[in-house]
Amino acid sequence: MPADFPSDSEEADLVAKGRPGDNAVPLSVSEISAQLKRTVEDRFGFVRLRGELSGVKRAASGHLYCALKDEKAVIDGVMWRSGTVRLPFQPEDGLEVVASGKLTTYPGRSKYQIVIERMELAGEGALLALLEKTKARLAGEGLFDAERKRALPFLPATIGVVTSPTGAVIRDILHRLADRFPSRVIVWPVLVQGSGAADQVAGAVRGFSAMPEGHPDRPDLVIVARGGGSIEDLWSFNEEAVVRAVAECSIPTICAVGHETDTTLADYAADRRAPTPTAAAEMAVPVRAELAATLADYVHRQRQCALRPVAMGRERLEARAQRLPKPEALLQPQAQKLDDLSERLRRGLVDRAAAGRERLGELRLTPMVLQRALRESRGALAAQRLSPTLIRRPLSERRERLAALARVMRSLDPDTVLQRGFVRVTDQAGKTLTLREQAEAAGALTLKFRDGDLAATVGEGAAPAPRKRTTKRKSTGGAQEDLFG
């Protein structure tokens, strides 16, 4: 037995004392914990552990705490926030992972743990297991329900494409759109693979969805596209952030990720899934030539529908016209009746003329008959009493109307205002001028004053024309003026 440790036969002292040759100084708990920490970190500065995640939780600080276990052992693990932001997947209980980092101790609990710097899924099987687990959870929320799917617009004016601007995908989409129906395309460039790709794709989809109605750049349809690749290459489109962004997009969405056999969770959340990006472009727009042919067919059918009633009406009219009797047959009874009436009229005129001739022959005009008719007419004339009032009243009314017209005529006479200092300008024909342009065009003018006329010439330096005086109309006193003289 080493000399440093007391034997069983030795009794322990009440107070710790040093022994001869003993150079072991008692260590504190903190000192031994620090030595253990250095020993473990020096020996296991970098390790890779494979195990199943258990008790995964994120702290408010962003750090990730978990445990790695297998059939026989378990070890605690911690991943600081700087490492969690680079994780390409969402850690969950039950996932088999490979964690890389260093072993250390936690003196507060006398435990050893691994500080994880990098975490990866342990093979494609674990990746598929995570995919199925995420799919089941999102499907339980109703993100993949068929009732949420919306119909695509028949002819979108603007198409938004979320993809890499340098890949072949965008060229294939633009080429197919140009062949079928040229449309306006707005590309939102994003990473489609690697760290940060999921956040960029989700941000692009949400960016298109957040554009207000009526915005000139708001697309009518969104295409999320990427070329083919392995399940690791397409994993960004299985991320929950991308799936939720596609499901919540307010614009109808087509997801075209990978080739025909590739399926991501974003395909389930989109309104339509396209097997390839080229097929997405074919779903987005119709073929312009086929559309033009369809429109031409509709126009032809519309014209036929419009002309068919006319043709049927013409056929019915011809059929009824054939059943009508001939015009000659309709007019024959009336013609016969006209002939009968004409003959009766002729005989009636002959009979009336003969009767008038007989009455005239019987009439005897003697002087006595004429004198009696004259006396009767004179008596009827003498019986008429013509009162002077019947003649004076109409004459008085007409005289008053004539006087009123004369007053109106004097008030409308343009020369009446000359008495108040106004001047009337006329041209050589005697037409009154009211505009300056008319006076300049006339050249020679006549200015009518109250006491006479004055000739004038328009233009600078024109010599004044000789003054011409006219005799003032003499007043007729109180008698009414003659309106016609």
C-alpha cells in the first residue's frame, strides 16, 4: 500500500495533520474540477459522436441544449447560438446525428458534456426520417389540404419567379414563355442551395405576397423554381420557413423544384406542382396561337349564331310568300267593283244633267219675279242697323297699337342716343360697325354726330376728311310722325 494513504489500523485524527514525508497538499473542489476540465479538453479537443438526439430545447438566449444517446450510454451536449444559426436543419428528438466538437466538463454539476460546433444528419436515412416527420406535422396543421388550393389565373400579365438568376432554370422559363405567350417576368434572385437559401426563398415569396393590390410590380402568379439535384441539394425547399411562406402566399403559386421524380414539401404547399421549371412555364400561360384560333372559332360561331335567325327568318318568309295568292287574284274583285261603280257614276251624271235640264226648262224668268227679289233684298238691307261705335272701336284699338309700335321703333332707333353725346360709326355702305377689326377693314368711315355726319379715314397720318353736315329733321309738333314716309 502506498505510504501516502493511511492503513486501516491507523486511527484517524480529529484534526488533519501532516505526516512525515507527506508532500500532498489538500486540493479544493474547484481546483480539482479545473484540473479535470483541462485534462478532458486536452485529451478530447476534437471528437465526432454519433447518436440519437434527446431532450432538445432552445433557450431564450438562442443556445441549444440536448443529449446524445445510444443503447448503453448518454452524454449531454450544448451548441452555442453562433453555431445554431448555421444549422441546415431543425434539430428534433429522435433524429440520428453526427455531432462534431470538443469534450469539456461542467463543474457546477460535476458532469462532462460535448460542446457541439457542427451537427449533421447521420446519413440519408436520417434525412428522410426528418422529412417524413416534418411532413406529418405540417400536414396535421392543414397546410397541404386540397381545399386551400387556388385556381391559377388564365392569362397573368406579370409573373414573379423566385430562383437563382445565374442558373439554367430562369433561361428555360423565359424561353418557354416566349414560345407560348410572351409575358412580363419579374425575377427575385435568391440562393437555391446551401446556408441561408431557405431564408432567402421564404423572404422572396413573402416579399411578392406583401405587395399591395394595384402595385405595378405585383405579379399575378409566382413560380418557385430550382433545377434537379440530390435530396441534400433540394433540402432548402423542405425547410419549414419556405413551406409556410408558400402556403401563406396571397398570390397563386406554382412550385417547380427538381426533376419529375423529385418532390419537396414546398410542392405540397403550393397551389400547383410542376414536374420541371419548363412545365411550370407551360402551366402559367396558354399558347398564343391556340388562343387566337380559339378566339377565331368563337367569332365564327358568334357570327353563325347571329346569322342563323336571319337565314331561318328568310326561309320562313319565302315559305309563307309561296302560300300567298297572286296579286292579280286579289285585285280582280276590286277591279270588277271599280268598273261597276264607274258605270253607275256615268249613268248618274247623265240622269242628273237631264233632270237639271228639265227644271231649267220649267223655270220662267219674268220681270215681276226679278222685281220681287229686288224688293226683298232692299228690305233686308234696310233692316240692318250699323252703329258708329262698331266702326270707331276697332279703329281706336288699331291706332293705339300703331302708336305703341312707333314708341318702340323710336327707342330702338340707333340715332336716338346721339342726343346724349354718343357717336355711331358706319362704313361706306351705311352699315353700323361695332368692332375695331371691322373699322380697320373698312378704311373709310362715317361718324354720325347729333348735328351731322363726319367722314374719317382709318390709318396713321391719314388726312382728315371734309366735314359733311346734314340737315336736322324738323319736328312736326304734336302730330304723329309718318311711319312710312
